[in-house]
Amino acid sequence: MLEQLQNAYEKTLGNLVFVDFLSKKVVSSGGLRGLEIELSKEKACRKDLITVINHHFKNGEFNLAIELIDVLSKRAEYIKRLEKQVQAYRRNKLSEIASQFELEKVSVVNYDAKPN
């Protein structure tokens, strides 16, 4: 049963597509893995933006720094939305797995539990 659940989970992950309706674009395809990849890319981009902003401030290029701060704030909002999507996806997946266990009347035991 566990193998069937894993196979179904893998198939489901491959078919999911998430859309950011505010920017009207597909966030990623590939389910949770795709979301996590997108989230890690955005966080890396945020760090790079902060570095560039600091560079422009040091060089006295305040207009460029201010423009990049606006971009950074938009990216921060996008990262928050992605984090919420990842949390919701995990919560829904956990709920789905728990309901499968309830339907099948499966009991969960420790890995090192000895049979009676």
C-alpha cells in the first residue's frame, strides 16, 4: 500500500501547476518540488539584490538604489506568497494522507516495533 501511495504521490506532483494571479504567470509546474525550487531561487535573488543595493549606496548612486529597493519589496511580497503556497500544499498533502489512513483503517506503528 505504501508503494502505491508513493506512486500516486509522484504522479500528482508531476501534474500540478500553480498560478500567481497578481502577476498573471505560472509560478512553477511540478508540485511541491517546483514551488520549493522557485522559492529558493527567489531567496537567492533577494540576497543578490541586497548586495547590489549596498553597492549602489556606497558608490553614491542613490536613484538606482531606491529603484532596486522598490524591486526588493515586490520580491519580498512574492516570497511571502510562495511560502504560504508551500505551507498550504504541505498541509493539504498531510491532510490527504491522514484521510487515506482513516479510510483504510491503517494503524501507524514505530519502525522498530516488534510484532506480537
